[in-house]
Amino acid sequence: MGEARGTGKWCQPDVPHKGWLCTDVEDLGEPSQVCEMCEVMTIRYIHHMTHQYHPPLEVGCICAGHMEQDLVGARRREAAIKRLRPSWAKSHAGLAGDTWRLKMSIFGFSTEPTAGDFLPIIKYDARAGRIFRIDRTPDGREPIDITDSFAAVFDFENIETGWLNFSGPQPDFKLVKMGEVLPVRPSENHKNGIRLMLKLHPSCAGSDKPVREFSTSAKAALSGIEKVYLAYREGKPANGKLPIVAMRGSTPVKTGTGDRQSTNYVPKFEIVGWAGRPTDLVYIPRGSSGPGPNALPPTPPAQGYAAAKGNGNGAPAWSGGDWGDTPPATGSTRMQAPVAQQLAASVAQTKPADLADDFG
Ligand SMILES: [Zn+2]
């Protein structure tokens, strides 16, 4: 990968070298076009770059990264298009031949309704205690309830913690890997949360992509994830295997009083086996950019639980275990589950050793 910046338009003073934006990434199927910036590299993935004072250019990843001064962003974009391709190609077979294109917004992520996020996701609904696989359909997105069959390899090795904002039109994450100092809180709308990648067991993966992103700032979800993460930390084998996690129902927890009382469900995640890292479960770092213009002052480490369980370098662990910054006046009330939650039948009847073979 020697895309030199000493060739082609990099040498032309009338071509801007900074201030470019990527609007589009395209996969030609094979390296078949010369980068219009360095005029040297033959490229397969075309980054379409625009500039206020220059006609658009079609360039390779490295040149794109330099032009927008965000090499990580350019690499991430290209990694994402490589990952997306199989499912996209399947659903668009015959439509576009071997050439296809992922429309990017200027923000660096896709705004195509059918493409959605780069990575398909799962969602935990803390109000219902249910876990959903969000599938892409021609009409948009369809949530599929996989609570009763949920099992997945969790990439706890690369779990990220930090700030999540789901209030805008697109989620905004400012995350670091577990153990690193938390970034500055970008805004009042950002909440403590986590993000991790997982690979669904075939029994709950459906026909869509099994590798998914799971991010949440819901306290109940974080509480359940924290428990199973701590179990992972304690039981983690030396051979680097990752935990196979199943869901065994949920525990309702009441918070607040009177009109403000609400019930949330803490998922009961359990490690039911260990698996070698699936080849397609690849960690893509993201969202670790610096503080935005509206950044708030650094948050002091939380008292009590989070501080006691700090992650080793003074930064607080996520605060899911303590039910948040402002504990309810009456404290949390733990109740029995009203109905015995159904165990994940397919998982419950399968031995852990057999499970590990199913993730590829
Ligand atoms: Zn180039």
C-alpha cells in the first residue's frame, strides 16, 4: 500500500489537498481504475470526493484519507463497504452486475434507507425485556423478536464504552475501548453506554447477516451486560476464546415513584460456552473522535459502585450497575418475574461444546 503523495495531483498547487468530503463509495469488483489524485494506484474501491473549489475526483482509500484528513474514517468506510457487499449483492443480484455503489452522506455514513447503518444491529427493549434482530427489508427495517432463542458469541475483548446519543436522526457515539479513559461527554443528550460486536447463533440469525452491533445506553440493559461481562473477565480462558452468551429471561426492576414509576427488565445473560473467534467477527473501531464543539466539562468519576469497579486507570466503568446518576428516591425494588420466562429451547437443549461449532 504505497500510495505516494508525491505524485499526480498531489504535486499540482492548484488542486486543493485538504477540505475534501466523501459523498460516495463504489466497488468496481476488481482493481480497474487509476486513482485520480495520486494518478498511480489502481483501485477497486472508489471514494468519490467533492470540494468547494474543485471538480469531484475518484480516488483510493489512502488518498481519500489524506484529502479529508481522516485516514481512519476512510479506512472505516472501505472496511464497511467490504463487509456489506455479500448481503447487498444477494439482494440486488442481477440489478447492477458486479459494480455497485454505496451512497454515503457527507458525514461518512450511509443514508440509504435500505442500507441503513453499516452493520446490522440487535436491540434490547428494556421496557419489554425482549431482544430484537433488526433486519433490512426492501421497505426499511423489520424487528424480529429473538428473545427465546438468543445466543451469540460476544466480542467482549473489544467492547467499547463511552457516550451514546440516540436522540438525533442518526446515533452518535463517542467511544473508547474498555479500560481507556472515557472521552469527554459531547453533549447533554449523550448518555453512558456500551457498544460491542457479536455473532448470532444460526438458531436466531435468520437469513440476514449474523454479525451485528449491539449498543445501548439503557440502564437495565447495561446492568445485565455488566454482569455477564464480569463473568467473562473471571472465566476468560487463556486461549483467547470468546463467550457464547444466551439469554435466560429477564428481571423486572421498578424505579421511581407515583407517576414517574416505571418498570424495566434487566436481561439475564449467561455464558453457556466458549468459541474461537469467528473469522467474520471483526472489530472495527469507530466513534473515538475528540470532543465536539459543544462538549461538556469532563465528568468526574461516579461515586460508589462505578468508582469501586473502575477500569484500572481512574476512569469510571459504565454506570449501568448503579442504576444511573440519580438513584430513584425509594431505591430499586427487585421483584419476581411475573411469568417464568421461557428458556431458549434450542440453546438449552444443546451442549456448549456443540454450540461452539455453529459459529464458523
Ligand atoms: Zn491515490
